[in-house]
Amino acid sequence: MTRGVESFVASIETIVHGTTVATNATLTGTGAKSALLTTEGIRDALEMRRGIREEQYNNAYTNVKPLVPRYLRAGVKGRLDRAGREVAPLDLAGIDAAIAEFRREGVEAVSICFMNSYANPAHEAAAAERVRAAMPDAFLTVSSTLLPSIRFYERVSTTALNSYVGPKLNRYVEQLVSRLASAGFRGTLLIMQSNGGVMAPEVARSSPALTLLSGPAGGPGAGLFYAKALGTDRAITTDMGGTSFEASVAVGAPLLVNDGEIARHKIALPMLDIHTIGAGGGSIGWLDPGGMLRMGPQSAGADPGPACYQKGGTLPASTDANLVLGYLDPDYFAGGRMRLSVDASREAIRRHIAEPMGLSIEDAAAGMFRVVCNNMAQGVREVTIKRGWDPREFPFVAAGGAGPIHSCQICNELEIPLQIVPRESSVLCAMGMLLSDLQHDFVRTFVAGLSTLDWSRLGVLVDEMIAEGDRQLDAERIPASRRRYAVKLDCRYVKQFHEVGVDVPREAIRARDAAAIAAGLHREHNRLYGYSLEHENAPVEIINVRVQALGSVDKPRHPEEAWCDAPATAALKGRRAAYVPEDGAFRSVPVYDGHRLRYGQRIAGPAIVEEVTTAIVLTGAWDAIVDRYGSFVLHRKGRDDLVAPVLESRKQETTA
């Protein structure tokens, strides 16, 4: 390594790293050989799951393969009741026998999850001590440490998943830290976690399941940053790459869920509410047995890629359709570093889509474009309408290399009137990582009726969880002045099965304000489901207490541009024929160099804005203006009121 490179690395203060190591290990089934110690009689809970048929109308549906095979799931005697009282003593000899079997089988990771251990961790702690002594090199996860909450299946699944990805992520982080140190890095390394915050490498190594959405987790926070430039605290953030499309919502902050799935394995740790579908630039177009056009989820990937890449791919992909429709310049893909073949795209679409459907190549390409956009619109509905949000009330942040090509059509489907395409669209998630704070989430089960609540016990529990957060932030060297805590109670009406998360100010707990907690449940229940039981005076109960510990870190300042009075024609590259969905026909549209457009310049659709890493397609219903961050703010024609904040910032700049 040259001295110049070493000097540069040494000058870096902070590195925020997102990783898909845990994600890929789970998706590809390449995690560690794992074993499970659990209570006798329930070792099959990992396989039985919730006992609910997950796809009711799919007769070919098969259950997901458990992360721990049955012969490595050992049930041992010993039992606690729901209050944590010992009903039967733990069988230590049975644990030793199971450990001996694990060692003979070459097990790399062990999970410990006993019934009701969330109420009393003593049995799990005793088992963990024996595992550490006999298998010091094995990765160990103890459920009462990772997730001390009710619902056994969710807890055992999360515990098993943490162990399954643990050895691989451990090795990866260890190598990362070592290589950075050898390169001269002396700053702070932070790892992105699934809840949208960052954490120290040591936390990631002990709780690797926290990184399962590490890759895309920076997107929602970044989308919210750009939305705030328009005076709003909410945003729908999307990211369309080569294979997948992610959608998420932020209202004040990125929204979290307390249970989710990855590769159909349940995980009950707080994570960003990101919905992913197989829709990207490589999504392959195909006809189903009924002759209907489909797009994805199978993808051509990057190798061989779409037919136009000329790397051996012969199936028509979304990128091939975009090329035929005139949205991409074959000589300017990736800034001209890669030339695309229009002829190869046309041939693939003709052979596999157009001729079988009796369509022209252009009509087939337009159909592919509409179908993939409709798929993505449905993905956005999953995180908005199904969560009780109206997508028309949110600005739509389009990111990823392929996202801004499709965003206008997606917004047409959803009747969304405002979009933002950040200048950093293709690296939005990386941008978001630099804007993220340290974040740790804690949960404790606390089942109690609101009318008979032991307020003192609740207050003590919250204080204990905050103290646990302080210990984490102390280890990460975050001063007290940069820490803050949020409390949330999982509440439900008595006799309901599912609970609703309710944000509760700490002052309400100190003041023993039961009415404030009940009002929060009524309000959130009504937003989610369209009704509440407020007027029926339905009794309310608390199930879990959650505390989020946040440590603020220094963030980079986003450069702002100066207002430009020159017309956008200065950035005009030329014109070309492109398909306009509103017209259902090709039109000659202007093509602009996105890198030369400046703050305040306007573009009328239909038009195309080209950058090295993406292209923005303004269809006939849209216009655009560049804001002070260099982002493109797209709005429906005639709705200049939607970009008033952009113009207002110009007035403030002039006054100053």
C-alpha cells in the first residue's frame, strides 16, 4: 500500500458499513451448522411454527426448512411457569449429554431457548455456562439475552437465526476490523443495523441478527432527509436496483416493525418496515400458462444480465424494455462505459413476448414497462395502504439506478402528486448510513391490565432498560448530552390476540397517566384498522415494554447550491423518440444532462434527464425543478404549489 493511501485512510474519522453477509447466508442457506437446546416436548416448535397455513390457496405449498435440523434439536427436562417460578429443576445431566452429541456432530453454533425464560433467565444462564465451558469456540445465543419477550415460536426462531448467521458475520467483521487497522484506519467503525441505526462492531458480532436488513436500512432515513427540504416530515422511499425493489415509509422517523420475516424465517427484533419484491432492471418478462404477461421475480442479474448487455443473456428484461422505449441511451449507459444493443433487446422481446402475444415489439415493451411498474406500485401499497397510510399524502423518493425511470408511472398508479429524485439517487442507502445515529432497542414482557397497573414496577423496569442503554452507549463513547430515550408500550384490548405499539412519554409514566396510554391505543388502533373501542370503555392491557436508546453522532453537512437564473436549455443534450405512457405513443422528447442542471432550473415533461448512474423519465403529466441540494423535485403539471418550499428557500437566500 502506498504512503498516500495510508495517509488518506488515517485521515478518515468515521466509516459506516452496511453488509448483506447475514442476509445472503440466510437467503442461500449457507449459515453455520447449528444446534438448539430447548424445553423437553417442544423441540418441534421451530418446525411447526404458528401452525397456520401461510398460503391457504396454494396446494403445492411446503414449509420452510428449519435452520436447525431435528436431530440437532435437544429437549431437556426443567420447567418454569409464566411468572418465572421453577416448576421442575433443570436437568444438567441432560444438557451435558446434548452438548456431547453437538460436539460429535461438529456443531458451530448453539441456541438456548427455554419456555418462559423471559420471566426468569436462570435456567438459560445455567445451560449457557455449561455450553461455554464445553464448546468455547462455538457461537452461542441465549434467548433471554437477545429477546426476553413472550411468544415462544418468535423467540426460538429469532434465537436460531442469530446463531445461524453468527459465525459467518463474526469472521467477516473480524476481517474487516483487521484490514482497516492494517490500512492505517484509527477512526470509528460503525455497522448499520436493521432498525435504521448504527452500532459498534462488538454489538454486531454478539447479535448478528440485527444486521439482517443492514444493506437497505439507510434508505428510509435518507429519503426523510430530502423530504424535510420540502418542509414535510414524511416520505415514501423506494430503491430499485438490478434485482429487487424496496419500499418503506417514514413519518417523523423511519417506521419500525417488531416482527418480520427473512426467507420465511420469523424474526422478532425491531427492524425497519421495508417491503421487498423481485422487481429490478434485470427482472425477466415471461408469459404464464394463461398467456398473461408477467415481470419477475426471476432476474437476469448482472451476469449474464439483460439481453442488451450482450453477455449471453437471451431473455427479455426490464432494462431491454426501457431501451426499446427510448428511456436509455445505448451509447451512454453507465456514462458510456458500457454499450447496449438495441437489436438484442428487440430480438429478445420479439421472440418471447411480442410474437406469442400478437403484439408489435414496441407495444410488448410498453406492456412490460406497465406490468413492472404496477408490481412496484403494489409493493408501495403494502407499506402504505395496508399500514393505514394514504400514499397520496407522502412525497415519493425514487432511488436506485433504475428507480427514477419508473417513478412517474408508479406515481400515476398511486395518484401521488410529488416526487423527489436525489442527486445521490443511486447511492441513497450509503448516504443514509452517514445520517444514522447509534440505536439500541430493548424489550421486556410486562403483562398487566391498565386499570390495575403497578406503576412503580413499570417505572423501575423502564429505568432498568434505560440503564442498559446507557451501558451500551458508554461502551460506544457517546456523551450523556447526546443521548435520548423513547418508550413504547405494546398494548391491546383485553381478549385481542395482537397488540399495537403506543408511543408513551416518560412523563406520562411518572404521572401515572393511564388515560394518556389508553388514548394512544385508541388513536393508533383507529389509524390502523379504522375503528377503536374508546366509546365502549373496553379494558386495555399492556404486553411488552420497549425502550429505544439513541446516541447522536456527527453527520456530514450536505452541500447546498447557489440559485441559477439560466434556463435549463443550457443543459440540453438533444432530442430522441421515447414512449409517453399518457399518450400511448412515441414522441420526440428533450434529453438533458443532469450533471449540468442547477438549483432553480425547471424542466417540462415529457423529458429525459440523464446522469452517469441513472436516468429520470418525466412522463407527460410531470414537470420538475432542481432544489438547493441538487435533487430533482417532480410535480404534476399545474401543481406549482407543491414546489413552493423550493421557491421559498430562494426568497430566504435573496433576503439573507
